[in-house]
Amino acid sequence: MKKHLKVALVHDYLAEYGGAERVLEALHQIYPEAPVYTAFVDAERLGKQWQRFASWDIHTSWLTKIPFHRRLFSPLRIFAPSFFSSFDLSSFDLVISSTNAYFAKAVRVPNGVHICYCHTPSRSLWGYSTMTDWQSNPVTKFFGTLINHYLRVEDVKIARDNVDYFIANSRETQRRIKKFYKLASTLIYPPVHIPKQPPDPNHSRTYFLYVNRLAWAKHPELAVQVCTKLGLPLKVVGSGKMLSGLGDIAGPTVEFLGHVSDSELSQLYRGAIALLYPVEDEDFGIVPVEAMAHGIPVIAHASGGPLESVIDGKTGILFDELSLSGLEKAVTKFKRGRFNPTFLYHHAKRYSQDEFSQKLSRFIEEKVAQTLHR
């Protein structure tokens, strides 16, 4: 059916490369001719990752007419629904929005079907930890609270009025969609790159690994602190505002690698003892599954997505107390365990890109047929 549909993709914004952008890439792979509509693009901030999107047909919103919009996009989120509702998508049969924080789902699809792939209802609106501790500053807390109150009302209205079908990236996100929007959704896990061959169980593994944004909700400081305290080798992949502060607390066993290519990351996974993932209320978490696909167990906080993807004691260790002490106890427990790389690999295969594409294509065929032929 996809060959006969005129399809558009919508994404919050292109300013960083994470799990949501990986999903957008997978959607574009299914629909390579589809134009992409987004609030704005920041190629400089994306760095080397911009080459993934540079050849696409990308349309940006009227936000880009505002001076310094790349710096002000967060305060300007009060207008974000309008950024997307102003796009003319009347000629499309199918629109797939990919969203978590910036109202891509606010697009209007008057003559087609709107399917929203929801990574999570906006964390800042609904009380979950975000990339920055914005509530610690009295000024941002005051204005942010006022804006959030207005946008929560808008968020519910848009979810109920503008979206025909929701897809959730995890059972955790399904629960959030049901709780905040009072709407049902279909679970389709995001695509994860799975190596073609199982990992070599005899491969040398000599360090712990942290892979994520260096941001408040991701708690990289706990990984750095525990490895510094215990004298364990740790390689940190990622960048963010916390980098300089992490450098101040890191001991000699901690190495910061910044952004790495996909091939470099694959090699880093192969040489790791375990992935440290002290993330709070993760929506899904592609990184833990990537690690397991390389035969690497995961030490993760017992909240959000890892509760679904990590089997405690078999594919990793889950810990409850999100603190240095909690992570230290988890590392100690991990050292006493045994983890089979081949089992980890096969466990991760249920999240492959092929699984994602097949389930999404079946879902779209069913829902488009139902909606367009009413």
C-alpha cells in the first residue's frame, strides 16, 4: 500500500541525534520520498550527524523567521503548536508524526490519516525529569510552571483532536498516553541496529561504558562517581552541558570520548564489561538494547523502559535507589553474576529494525484502509 500513498513525516526538531532521530531515520527508510516537516534545524549543533539528514526534503516552520530561534526554541515552545498547525498537509494521504516534547502531533491532516509515533508525552509538561534542572532556578520555575499549565491543556486537546492513531514506543509510554490523554495506543518498539552475527563470548572486555547525552535526567554523574570511587575503567560516550562538571569529579580511570561514529560505538560495545545506565524514568531506551545486542549486560535504574528490555539477573542488573550508593551496590551485585553474551544477543533481536518495519507497515495498512474507506 505504501507505494500508492502520498506520505509526509513530521518531527519535533532536528538539533540533536538520539533515539527519536533514529526512529525518524527508520521511517524515512520506509518512505524515502516523503518530505519531512519540522520546527527548525540546527545543522551546527548536529555536527557530523547532520550528514544523515542533509539530502532529505526538509521543510521548517515559521519559528525560523524569529531571530536567535535556535537558542530561544525552548522558551518559545508556548507557540510550538502553531509552528506545526501552520503547515499545509492537505495533499497527503498519510502523515506520521514523531514527537515527545515539541508538539509535532499538532499538525492538521484534513484529507488523510495522522498516525503519531509517540516517544513520550512531553516530560516537562507531565512531571518527569528533563535534560536540565529548570525548577532549581526561581525565575525559570515561575515562568515555566505558568507556560506548562497552559500547554498541558493544549497537549490533551491536540492529542484528542489532531491524531487518528497513537503508536507508543514502550509499555511505559502506553501508560502515559492512557493516563494523560485518556487514549489507547498500539505498542511498536523502536528499531535497534542488531549485528548480523552473535558476539564472540571470548572477546576481551576491559572497561565499563556510559552512552548517552550528558544531561540531568540521564545522571551521568553517577556513572562517573561510582567508577572513580571504585577505581574502575569507564569510557563515556556523549556530549552535553554537564561535560565540564563531570570532568571536575572524574578520576584517572574515566575517559570522555564525546560523539563517536556508529562503527566506533559498535567497537566500544564489544570491548565493554557492562553498560551503566542510571537514567530516571526512561521512555524506552535504545542504548541498553544496543548494548545487549553486542552481548553486553546492562546495569540500569529500575524505572521506565529498561523494566521492559532488561531481564534482571539474566541480561543485566536493575537497581532501585537512584544514587551513588544504589549504583555501587548494583555494580557489586553485577560482579557476582554471570551473563551469557549469546542469550543477550538473541534477547535483543526482538527489537530489530526488521521487526519495527514489519509491524509498522502492517499497522499502517490496516488503519489507512479502515480510515480512508469509511
